[in-house]
Amino acid sequence: MVDRKRMSGQGNPVPRTGPRPLPLHLMTHASTLMSSRAALKHLKDGSLGWKPPLAQAGQDLAQSLKDAGPDAWTRLDEAVAAESIRRHEAFLAGIDAYRHHPYRRSLPPAPEIWRQGTTCLRDYRLPDCDNARPVLVVPSLINRAYILDLTQKRSLMRYLAAKGLAPFLVDWDAPGEAEKNFTLTDYIAGRLGAALDEVLRLTGRKPAVVGYCMGGLLALALAQRRPESVSALVLLATPFDFVTGRESNAVLMKALAQPMGALIDGVGEVPVDMLQAMFAGLDPGLAARKFTAFARLKRRSARARDFVALEDWANDGVALAGPVARECLFGWYGGNDPVEGRWCIEGRPVNPDEVTIPTLVMIPHRDRIVPPASALPLWERIPSAKLMRLSGGHVGMLTGPRAKTEVYGPLMRWLHRRAGV
């Protein structure tokens, strides 16, 4: 994890470098604003295309400007230019406020009780928890595991421990020299299976396995492979159908398979900023909206600290090992291999239909990263799986103001009921 405690010569925290990749966010916002001004010419000559819901409003605007006389177009151009500058300055103010905010994460990590390579297992158990039901939590390989332990108040791991469970967190960290050649089979059959064995050894009980996002697919494969060692399965915002609703993305990924594959092979991994750029492409205007809003918050307010904590995590990503990147980008997003039955671990297809242990699937309604159309087919394929729909987003389900009531509490109660020995 990036060292956030380095101090500058003046005794102040070193300014952050995010949001990553900063040049992309700045250029995207600037080009969007400039395109608004460029579109005025097409509005004036009537050639500007409109989405159907906006067509009538666009025609009314053009007519009102025409009726106002030739000077109206000049005034409109000047107004659009001034508004563009104002919005970009507000975006820059939000970024500057974030980069210099005094918050730095000080929550100590839970004890490390097992390690292989860069992968470790963190123990969140409280004292005198010998009879507590164990829970093995599996995060994504792409982002840091501490999204599940972000702050003292925004921590699924500490909440589960306080409610009488024995939670363990898999911390993948960034790939080291050994992991750069890892496939998903290496991570699931190797590292994750070994972490499961360690929990079994420490507690003497079969744990429930909880997977978040990409970690849900890893947990799914583990539960299918080791049903005798897993008491229950929980899938939080877990993708499965990577094409429905995003067909153009699949076409693009197939087209990029050769040039991007060559880049991945040459570098040996997908760098963090490339991954961040892909996420930014899901909603190019998100960075401008959220940092502009952040600039209006009181600097030392709880909302501002929560924002900075989450952004620090988002910008503290890790690279993705080359072989894993190929499986995910070209196999999952390009070929929809999980749905087609082509995604295999040690030669065996990962098949949700074979999962017979108690399973809970939690799907956020406002998830941009894993839309419900991607997650619902997984629930449909697992026999007798319980579905719980949530109102939040992909990350907000874990860190938002309603996370405890909508996610933590229901999840804890389900685990107590279903995650027996």
C-alpha cells in the first residue's frame, strides 16, 4: 500500500497525486466542455442531432434563439464559454481540495496470520470467540482489500466481528515476481484454497465464504471445488454476464485482444492507470461531478473525510497479472466465458448450477460497474439461492450511510442463520 504518511519539508502531508489517471480526467472534462461550444454552430444551422427525449426541447431552443435575433447567438456563445470556464474551475478546485485534505488513513490493519507470496490472511476475530462461526471474505484482485475495512465506522469486517462472527480477510496485495505469471487457477486452486485450509485449521469449522465483485467469482469457483469445506456462499455485487447490455464493449474488447494482448505480454501486467482508465470509461463525467460536489463540502466535515477515505482507496489500486488480465479482459469481457461455460479452473468449467450450499446473492440497483443485468443471471443459475436487492451502488453498498442497515445487518443475520457447521 502506498505510504500516505510521508511528510514534506514544511511538516505537511505530501499532496495526493490522484484522481488517477489525472491527465485523462482533466482532458475528458475539458474536451466535453469545448464540445458544447462547438455544437452551437450545428444548433444554429439545424444539423445538431438530439436524443429522442430531448428533440422537442432542442427544437424549441433553436427557434427561440432564432426569434431573438442574430445577437442572441453571440451572447449564447459568450455565456457557454463563461459557464465552461466556471465548471472547469470548480472541478479543479475540488481536485485541489482533495489533494491537500488533511485526512490520512490511520486504521491499523488486522493481524496477519498466514502468508504465501504477496497474499496474506488477516484475522479480525475478537477475543473469546472460540465458538464463533468463521467467515472467509474474498475481495477483488484489482483493488485493495481494505475497502472492506475502510474506516472504523465503515468496516464490514469489524462489524461482523462485533456481531459474534469470526471474520478473516484475504489480502491479495499487488502481484510480486511470483504472481506476475499467475492465472486465475493459481489464485483460486492455489492461494485461495490454501487460505481456506488455514481457516479450517484455526477454527475447526467450515467457514462461510463471502466474495465481493470479482472476488465473488473467485469465491464461486472455490465453493464449487470445495463444497465439503464451505458452509455457505455470499456473492456481493458479483458479475457473471459480461455482455448483456454492453454488447459494444465486448466488440471493442475483441478488437483490442491482439494489440492489448501484445502490450500485456510485453509489460507482464496491466498497470494501475490503465485499469483506472477503463473504469473511468464506464462513466466519463463521474469524476467532474463528484469532485465539483466535494469542493462545496466543509473541509473537516464527516462527509468530506468519508469522500477522501474512499477516493484514497480508489486511487490506491494494484496492477493485474498478465495471464489473469487476459482471462478477465478477453475471456470474460470479450467472450463472456462464464456464461458460455468456457471459464475453467484446472480444466473444470465454473458452473453455478453445481453449487448446492446455502447461497445469498446481494445486488445493488444503482451499480455502474456490475449492473443488475450482469449479476442477476448468476443468481438464476444457483439452485435455491436467495436474492437480496439493494438500493445503493457498487462501492456505496459497503461504505455508504445506509450500508449497516441495508447490507451489514442483513448479511450478518443470514450468516448466523445459514452458515452452520
